[in-house]
Amino acid sequence: MISTFALQCSAHRAALGRVNNRRIAEVKHASTVPGDPELRLHAIVRFKTSFEHPPSSNYGAASKPVVIEEVVMTKMGCCWEVMGYEIN
């Protein structure tokens, strides 16, 4: 069964094509994140990623060869759940 997150992520990233390269750029831990008022363990993982078809900027400039992907995960009981994904 495909998760809701996987469906949203694949729809969001379809135009970018395959990942050429992905490296972990940063991992942060926090007790709160925007949109979740509960006090719990969160991990914010940022990746430097290059795609087959890099996204262009909002102002018509040349495409960005490397973008930052951010995944926010939250510890829910014994498991980690993905709470958010975005590309900057």
C-alpha cells in the first residue's frame, strides 16, 4: 500500500525527474516544529539534491543545479512518521 506521503511526494517531484545525487547536508533535532503544537521529538533532515530536470527559480533565472530537500519527521510512540517535505 502506498502512503499518502509517498503519493504527495511523487506528485510534487514528478517534473524534476530522477535524482542524480543526494547528500545529507544537515540534521537538527527539535521538541517543537511549526504546525505541531505538541511537545515531542522531531528530526529535520536537509539534503543537497540534484535532479535530472532541475527546478528554475521563480524569477525566470537559470535553473538551480542543486536544491535543498527538507524532510520533517516526528517520533510517534515507537516509530518515526514523516510530517512534511519541501524543496527550496
